[in-house]
Amino acid sequence: MKGIYITERDGMAVVKLGSGYNIGVPPKVCTFVERPAPAAVKPVDVKQDSSLPNLSIVSTGGTIASRIDYRTGSVTSQFNASDILVAIPELAEIANYRTIPLATILSENMTPAIWQELARAIHEEIKGGAKGIIVTHGTDTMAYSAAAISFMIDTPVPIVFVGSQRSADRPSSDNAMNAVCAAAAATSDLGEVAVVMHASTNDDHCTIHRGTRVRKMHTSRRDAFRSLGIPPIGKVEYPSRTVTLAPDTVRRGTHKLALHDKLEPHCALVQFFPGMSPDILRAFEGYKGIVISGTGLGHTSTTLIPQLRHLTGASTVVVMTSQCMNGRVCDRVYDTGRDLLDAGVIEGGDMLPEAALVKMMWVLGNEKDGEKAKALMQADLKGECNRRSAHGL
Amino acid sequence: MDYKKAGLVAGIEIHQQLDTAEKLFCHCPTALRETAEHAGEFSRFLRATVSEMGEIDRAAKEEMKRDRRFQYYTYDTTCLVEDDEEPPAPMNDEALSVCLTIGKMFSMTPVPQVHTMRKLVIDGSNTSGFQRTALVALNGTLPNGGEIETICLEEEAAQRVKDEVFSLDRLGIPLIEITTSPCMHTPEEVQKMAEYIGMVLRSTGKVKRGIGTIRQDVNISIAQGARVEVKGVQELDLIAEVVRREVQRQQNLLATRDELKGRGASVDTASAQDITTLFKDTKSTVLKKAKKIHAIILKGFAGLVGREIQPERRLGSEMSDYAKKCGVGGIFHTDELPAYGVTAEEVASLKTHMKAGEADCVIIVAGGSEKQAVCAIGQVVTRATIALSDKPVPEETRKMLETGSSAYMRPLPGAARMYPETDVLPVIIDDARWRAVTIPELLTARADRYAKEYQIDLPYAMQLAGSDKLPLFERAIKEGIKPKLAAFTILSTATELRRDGVDVRKISDDAYLATWHAVEKGQTVREAIPELFRSIAAGSTFEESLKNLAPRVSREELEAIVRKILADRSEFVAQKGKAALGPLMGVVMAEVRGSVDGKMVSEVLRTGIDKALEPK
């Protein structure tokens, strides 16, 4: 039996048969016949329409277009405008694209340092005349990155984060519809940082979420991304690509372009749990700031309070948020809350814990005065912190 | 027909659903549901992905000619895996074991490390756009010298409800695919092979039974022809006919080509044009509805487009199938016109307008848009060009039509459609696992055994071994029911009732067993089974049905009934003597409405007759 040796897996030689099936066989039963010349990849030529708006696509490793590696069977990301337009031809009807390959990382390996590079790259593109930015991003930490860019850039144009929950190598992937909707949003009247992803399991429309109010709420579903604390800021219908923005959504041109790319990396997000030892908090000594994801209205156990007092005494900013995700922190209702406030912990309003962490990095990176920094943490900067809790959310 | 001379080469693929507790890549039950029970719906698009060679598979490309929104039904017995909203679970080990058992029955070699692949399918029948499949065993042989090339373990596709609507209950049920080598040369051989493999599969007791649970695809080619796969043959009896008709089709396509060549026929692509205005006052509903009507001349094709190449199939039907891929309803050709509301005057003006001669055939397509009409004409050109070429039989996947003819589905898929399923880990099949696989008794051997052990006639035993109710029979034996009683009920009583219009599917296996136990315990008699079953099939429980049976007749009551009947018919008895027993049995049985055992009736009646015949 003849086949093509693909790779080694768990001590077996993986061989592709003529039928296309792979099988694993012991290496000792294989005999080398010949090494075929690698198949030439056909160059693709795609025409772009220069009369359409200019969009820049910044890639961080989330694959908008990808191709199977013939030998390993793994997915390799393809990143130039032609590859993307070959994979998703509808995009060519929406805009004229420039592509910036910034990073090729899995999104769990994202760092504040890369957020800074990303912010600078986006800033350059907008300065260069881009009418909108699309950031392709892995979904795991997309909400953190969207929040980070929200704080780091004052933008006159849409900055749209997009990804896919089903890999681009499958015919059912959500990548194409998400990308088309993202491009539609990026050419729309939107004027803020947003995440555009499937609204439901149907391929019928995408939701536009505010970058500071979005969270991945499901491990695998297409509609994993949800706006928390506010309604979505818009939607894009598919395949019509009609964009509808909510009344409060920031419109294109509202803000002047500005980059504030400093971040304080010595910040942490700590989830409280019953029985948590103060030793865990002790590990954060020397940190500039800690966001606590507390229980209910914003609590930790009373046994943690002395250690928290010790931290705030050493100028660590401690902000309380809630693991409930929905609703507002209030540390004035129960004794424990009042004791936390007395220990120097400040209330994080209705901020999402992750958004509060990223905001803290940005605030402490840009404001050295402790009291001013605390005030900024409680102010609404980029829609992350509402003064009112609306009905029905 | 001399099939050897025709150069017939055929092979089959058998797809059989496995009766496992859970699906192949999730933990849902393998239960089929009524579509009315669906709990939710969602809709999706699918797009062909570029293969590792940078190409789109030709079969997938064909499906992409239309943007289709697929609708899916979900149930409380399906989950996010069927919705393509969750990565697959590891491969179902029970299903793999069944495949290994079958592999060993065919003396095959197991694959040491089984890799799951994705086979691109974007007709909507798989939510993911691919079917997961794994090669499990290779190189088998059959007692008759036939060869099994491969056994694959696949996931079943979703069931099409109608048009673009699919039901997800069936998606993911484990399916074994058995592929023979192209080792057969007559239609009958193919059918016999399918019968034998089916028998082996059923011998495991782990395959689903009933309509739609087994499907055969037949690969057929003849000398000068091409490999064609006819899919979805559900009835075994049709396999030979499918082969015969495909041979006929290929031979006719070859002959048509020769005739076209002889006539100097050609496809006049320059003649393609928009003729919408020509039909602006037409009475034809199809043409009236069309937004764009296009036409093209096939020079020298007259008469051949409409000539039958297979019962109910013409070259025109082939062109029509190709055109349908663009979303049009089909084509009209002048070989069949005037018809379908198109008048003779319209045909004449069409021919004049197109400048078509006597020997030419004009094809018209009615599209919902310019794009559709252009696409459809392009497809007609493609198919007509093939008909003229050195290879007038295209390699195709076709679907079987009811009578055994077939219609074009898509080109044969290329190798570009298979790529690795990265979400499923490979499974090792080591020597220890392979050695531990035990081979079940073949159904043919089982029938022999039944015949011997239970004194059931061999043809009856064969029927039993092949029956859907075999597991019930085995259960009955285990529970101490007399084999003959169980066999008789399954093979005769139930069949007779079914022919009588009783819906015997409504009688559960438990109801069968309860009935037999009641007979064995003397609570009722064998003769009452039909009446009991009628009542159960009509919706009553077994207990209710038993209670509502004609009241039991005691021996004393029976003797009284017999005495009365004999007295009423004393002349008849005197005349017939002992031979009166037979005719009178029926009379007595009717009187007691089957509520007494026939043996007892015959015994009491015989005693009564003997008594009546005694010299007074």
C-alpha cells in the first residue's frame, strides 16, 4: 500500500492514502519510495476597488482566512489582502483594504505590551487615512483587548474587533459572516471601539458591542459575546449588511484622534472565593493596583480585610467589582462592605471585572497622583461605568 | 445482454446505521424523531473552503453555485455538537467496537492508529459542512472470492425534511461504510454481494433495522464509459436493476455521441441570447413567471436531446439536472415542444428567431435573474459539450430515482475534499484489543441452529434470523417462551394482521412477551393472539386488551357448546362420521371466539363425535 508520509504522532507514522484518509502505522512497516516536489501554491490575483473606503485590517493572530497545511493537517493563517479576499469575496464589495500583520499569537498569550503595540499601529493607520480599523483577534481575550484599546485611543473612526468561534477551515465557520459584518460596521457611522460577533446561533445578524461592556459568555457558541450592563450599541444584518446603531452609540467624527499608550502592568484581578486565605493577597504586595471580583454587592470575607487595609496603606489601589457580572457594587449595605470601604477599598460601580482591570492599568499608567487615580477609576471614561442602572438588563 | 462484453465493472458501498446507545461524536441518544416534535430551529450558510492544494473541491464548487440558507430542526435529544456549536466528543468506543467486529468477520486488518477525517459536504446535510469519517480496517475477503477494500466509521448526515430544511435527530448516528473492490461483473453479482454483506452486518445484532437504516451506493462503469456512483439505493431488490439501467445509460450516451459526431453536431455558444421578449405573451406558467429567458442552439442535436437513454431519462434530463444547479427549475428543449403551455406558434417563432435548422435543437432556460439564466445556459453548454466529446459519459455522483433510473447530483468528489479532523484525537487499536474481538454467529448459521434446536422448518428459521424481530425472538427464548409459539406469532400472526391493515408496529416487544407469557400461563390461548394484537394496535394496553377478550370458556361450558352443535348437526355427523371433525372445528371456534385452546376444542369435539357415532 502506498501513501504520503505526513507526520509522526504518538510513535506512529501518519500516512495519507490515495483516498484522502490518514492512518497511523508503526514506522518500521514504512519504506521510503520518493520525496515528491512540493506542490506550487497558485498565486492569486484579486482586484481591489480604490473608490471604496480605505480600511486597515490589523491581525493579532485571530485567523480571518486560513488554509490547511497539507503535511501536518494543521491550520495556518494566511494574511495578506488577496488571501482574505479569496476566502471571503464579499469583503471586496465593502472597502479597499490594507493589512497589517502585528502578531501571530493565540489570544490567551496576549500581553499589555502587545496592546500597546496594537494601539500604536491602529493610531498610525487612522493617522494615515484609514476610515475604519478591523482587528482580527482570538476570542478568548478579545474583550480585554477591546477594553484596552478603548482606553488607549480616542478615535474618530470605528475600531472593530472580530474573530470566530468556529475555525476558518470549516465550511460552517462564522469567520466570513463576522468579517463581513465587521467591515460593514467599520465603514458605518460608528465612532468607537467595538466587538462585532454573531448575535445568535443563526447566520442572520451580528451584534455590535461596546469594547468596555462586552464579555465572552460561552465557551464555544457563535453568539458567545454579550453586552453586559447596557444594551448592544448596534447590529449588522446579514447578508444585507445593513448597520443599525443605538441612539447612545458614539458617532463617527465625535472624537479627535489621540493616543495615550502608557499602561501600568503591575495590576491584578483577583477572584474572591469562600475560605480564601489572606496569603493569596499577600502575594500581590508591591502591586500598583488590584481589582477584586467579589461576591454579591462587592464583598470578601472579613478575614481578608486586614490584609486589604495593609495593601491600601502601601498605596496599592484596590477596586471592588462583582462576580455577579450583572448589577452594581454597593459596599454600604452590609457591615462587611462598610469595613471594606473603611479599609480603603473603592467601589467599582457596575464595571465588568476585566474592564476594571484594564482601566486600572491605563489609569495608573497615566495618572501618578493616587487620589486622582482613584477618582478616575470611579469616573466613566469610555462607557465602562454607567451612572444609572437601566431596566431589563 | 452480455455484461462481460460490455466491460461492466462494479463495486458497492454499503452504509449501515449502528444501533449504539450514543452518537459517534456526542453523547446524544441515536433516536429518530418525528419532525413535529422539534424543539427549535436555526439557519446557516455554508461556503466551500480552500483545500490544502489551494483548490476548491469540484463537487463543493458545484454546490456553491447557489447561496443557500439552510434551516435546521433541533430536538430535546440533540445538543450543541449537532448544532456545530461545540467541539466533538471523543469517538464513540462502542461504535468502533462494532466496526472491529465486522472487520474481523471479513478477515480484515485493523488500522493501528485510527485518524478521524473531515469529508467536505456542503449540501446542507451536515451543519459543520463536513462529514467526520475514519478508516478503521483494510483488505477483507469474502467466501465467494469478493474483496472488501475498506471499513470506515462515519457520522450519519442530517435528514432532509424538504428543500433546504434538515432535521438534526439523525445527524451523528454512527454509520459503518463498507466498500468492496470493483470486483463484480454482472448486475446479479452486485445484488448478491449486497445481500451477503447485509446478512453479515445484521449478524452482529448491533445495527439498526428498518427503512432508511441501510443504503447502498453502487459504482458502475463500462468499457469506454466512466465511473459513476449511484447513491441511495435503499431496496436491495433494486440493486441489479440500477446496474442494468446504468449500463444502458452509458451505452446510449456512447451511441448518441457517435451519432452526433456522424452528423457533425456542435454547440453554438455564440447563439446564446436573451429571448425574454419573445415570450412576453406566453400562456406557459413557467415562462410567464421567469424574469429572464435565455436560449441557445445545439447544432445537429435534434431528436437526440429527447431520445430516451434510460427509462424516463433523456439527454435533455441530464442537461436539466445540470442547469438546476443554478437554481432554475429545469430547461425546455425543442425535441419536447410544443408542450408545457408553449404553443406550436411560439416554437416556430423561437426557431425562426434563433435561426435554427431542422437538425438543430434549441434549449431555453427560465431564470429568476439574469445571473441565473446565464449560469443555466453555461451548464447546458457544459453538458452538451461532454455529450459530443471523446468521453461522453461524465464521472458523476447520481441519485437513484424510484424505479432504478438515476439523476445527476454532482461531479464525483476529488481527493481535495478530505482533511484531518483536528478536534478528535487518534485512537490506537493494539494487538490486545484486536485479539479480544469475538466473532458473532452468522445469521445463516443461526438459522441452521434454530432449525435443529427448535424444530423450526429451515425456510422459516431463515426468515426468522433475517427478521427485524430477531432480538425479540432471542429474548423470548431466554424468558422460557416456546420457540414455536414465538416464531409463529412473529412470522405468521403479525404478518397476517399487517396484511389485514392492522398497524402491528404499535405492538411493542414487551406486549409480545406479555402475550406469550399469558399463553404459557394459561391466562389466554394461542388462538386469541390476533384479537389481543388488534386491540393493542388500536391503542389499548396489554392488560386492558386481555381483560376485554371474550370471556374464558370453561371445559364444562365448552362441552355444552359442543353437545348443542352436535345435536343441531346430527345428520351431518352421521353422514360424515369422524371426518366431521374438521368442518365442525371451525364452527366451535367461531362460537367460542378463539378463547379456548384449539387442542382442547379438538379433543372435546372428537370425544363428542365418537360418542355420537357410538351405536345406540
